[in-house]
Amino acid sequence: MKNNLRALGQVKKHTKGRPSPARLVASLAVFVLLVGVWTMVSSQSAQQGKGGKKYVATEEIILDKASGKLRKPTAEETQVMVDQVSALTNRSSDGLTIDTHPNGMKTVNLEGRFNGVVLGRANADGTTEVRCVFTMEEAAEFLGLEEVNQ
């Protein structure tokens, strides 16, 4: 029985070739983080090239640094906002696949979808209003964008 007790401060050595549970969890966390970032970046790039809904700005929400006054976003700025928010708030499960790993674990690559997005807009008094949105419709309402029929 006494042989089974270790002295304080003595560290148990793991069997050669088997990482500790803490190392496995840390490695998995880093892997998931890297996959998530890569997925989001690649999804945004792909979405920006696609023709989606078109919007026009109706409110002055951008503070012009040169004049110090509020202005409406340009057509290009509006399209960039719409592309990014649309990609991040995409709630479609179309095309998503379930991968089953050798250990039985199942994963789904969300391809940058199902996110909330924190948006900010400038106010006339110099403050910034911030809101978290989960759909393109919420974003359009907050940013003062109206959909244009093509």
C-alpha cells in the first residue's frame, strides 16, 4: 500500500506515446479554433463573389473623418457590409455534412454560418450605437438599409 503512494511533488510520468488528457484537450481546442477561423474567412471570401440581395443606404451612419459630419455609406461600402453580414448570419444548413471520426465523434463544419454579428453606427452627437444581430434583416433595420428590387 505504501509503495502505491507517491511523495509530494513527484509527477506521474505518462506511458510513452500517450499524451496527457490536458494536452489532448488543449490540442483539440487549438485545432477547433483554427478550423473555425479558416472556415469563416473562406466562407466570407466565397460569399463576397456571389450575387445576393442588393441594398441602398437610407440613413447617415458613418462619421466622415475629414468633415466630422455624418454621411450615408457609399454603394460600395453598403455592399461590403451586406456581403459580410449575410455570410456571417447565414442560417441555412444546406450543404452541411456530418463527419464521423474513428472514435465515434461526429462534427459538422458550419462553414462560417450561424453567427451573431456586433454592428455599430455613428450618432449625430458623436456617440456610437452598438447592437448584436443574428439575421440580415435585423442588420438592415439597424443600419438603415432598404432592399432594392433588381
